[in-house]
Amino acid sequence: MGRTVLPFSQVLEREYEDWKKFRRALRREDQQVLDRLFDRARLHVQAGSYASRPWPFETILFSIVLELEKELAGVQAKLEALRKEGIGLK
């Protein structure tokens, strides 16, 4: 019999568990940031399952970067709107 591939959601949770010692060594506010990063990766579990990469952490990191890019684009759009209104930095 062949090996069963774990669902990406389980792979993600195992990866999170593997980072627990690192997390414990962080300051409390940094622990919360790390948790939010993994939360961002959880938004893309379906895509991670479909990707089925040999190194799942690549998919996790790419999911995090994708969410951060979306957030950055939103902030840039708001900043541009404020500039057009004459509010904010020049």
C-alpha cells in the first residue's frame, strides 16, 4: 500500500506545533504576531492542499506573504486616497 498524504490543515498544525519552542522564547507581543502569521496561512488551506509541495513550509510562507501583500496594497490604496484628499504625508 502507498502512503497516505496528510491533509494540508494537519500539516499546517504540525508545523505550528514544531515552532512552539521558538514561540515560547519570544516576547508575548511577538508570540501574538507569530500566531497571526499562522492564522494568515490557515486562510489558504485549500490552496495548500491543491499545491501539494514537497516542502509544505514553502506553501505556508507563500500564503503568509500573499496575505501581507494584500494588506499592504490596501494600506497603500488608503494612503493614496488620503493624499488625493490633501490629508496625510506629501
